[in-house]
Amino acid sequence: MYGIFVIETKNYKGWITGNEKGEYWTQNIYGNKHQFKNPIRQNYGHKKALEALFDEPVRFIPIVAFSTEADLKVHIEKEHVIYIKNIVKCIKQLSVDKCYDMDQVRVMKHVIEKNQLKEKQERKDHITNTRKNIKLTNEKIKGNICPRCGGTLVLRKGKYGTFYGCSNYPKCRYTINSKNLK
Ligand SMILES: [Zn+2]
């Protein structure tokens, strides 16, 4: 194997302009311009994240690939920014010096897959925690407890009707529409 190809694909239409260093690139569809993050930089971030998984340096080969819906008008010298249809050709061209044997490839594959599992679990945990927090907040509000500071929620009259505010006002500015308490 020749290294790990890190491929960022984009399905943008229109003219695409940009360069290697800029923070943003521009998509132009009949004069309608829209900026997006420089995908070379974005892919560099992915490469960095992968790099961090390995104890030893690994050869990464980043490629940015656009669908043929896009008309690439970018000024790129060193990096690989291509059309998705040319991806196999590009990978073949870049596969020049073999630097890993199959055992090493298996180890790398294992490292990446292990991390994918870990990230999947973290996403799951994050969703569970968010749900728990929302439930807890709702329970506090139902019990007239300020979810922000633990004070008491009291009914107040404002310009636009009644609302519940925290008894620790003005230290705590938590409010909730009284309709939302029903
Ligand atoms: Zn409060």
C-alpha cells in the first residue's frame, strides 16, 4: 500500500473558484455567489484527526474531489483537486512508492475502525445526555424550579402578558413563557 488516501468529496454546482491558502472558496451559479470553507483546509483537518490516531507517522495523501456538476476554475499547484470521475486515475498516479505491507495495512485499518466505533458511541452518549438534560430541565420547570440556578419560578406580569421569572432576578434572568408551562 502507498499510504492513506483522505478524500473529501463535494457535490457543488456552478463555477468553483479558490486557491490553496484562502479560507474560503466561491461557488458561482449564474452570478449567485456563495462562499464555502476551503475544502483543502477542511481535508487537512481530517488528515490531522487521523494522524492523531497513530503513534508513528503515516503517509497521508489528501484529495479533494468535485462532481462534474461543478466547473472547477481553481488555482492549485501542489494539492490534488479533481473531478470525482477521475478519482481512480488520480489514485493510480499517486501510487508510486509502496511503503506498507499487508500486515501494516491491517493494523492501520484496525486503528481507524476502532476509532469509528468509539466516535459512534460518543455520538450516542451525547444524544442520550442531551435528552436527559432536556427531561431534567422540564421536570424542574414543572416543579417551579429555575433550571439555571435552582431558584423559584414566580409568575410575573410583563408588557406582553404574564411569564414566569426566576426569584433570583436580577442575578438570574431566566424566564419562560407562562403558556409553555401548561
Ligand atoms: Zn434562576
